[in-house]
Amino acid sequence: MMWWATSGYEPLPMATPNIHPGLRTYRRHVYIAGGLLLIFVGLLIIYYHMGTADTDVVQLPGYHSVPENDKL
């Protein structure tokens, strides 16, 4: 169902024929897939950082963390 089907708005006939009639549905699928991918990547990053909370993967300049095993 088109967005104008329930609003009482009747669109004007297009000057050029619609070459891609399924483009609107395809674009919606791309948006949904992209959103799900962003959520998945975000959760993966959060899960990864929860597992590496005690050791720093990225060392900040001038800051050195020593893991518990390497302390003398």
C-alpha cells in the first residue's frame, strides 16, 4: 500500500513512467538491513570490550598498563 493510499491525497500522473516500481520496497529493505547491521556491530563491540575490560588493547600515549600476569 502506498503512503498516499490512506491520506486522501491523489497523486498527479507522472510525466515519465516509473522505471523501477519496486525501488521503494528495495530501499526500505536496505535501510532495515543497514540498521540491523549497525545494531549487530555495536553489540559485538560492546561484548568485545566487556571481555577486555582489564587489559587495554589500544595503548594511549604516555600510558602503560601492565596485565596482572606480568607484574613482578
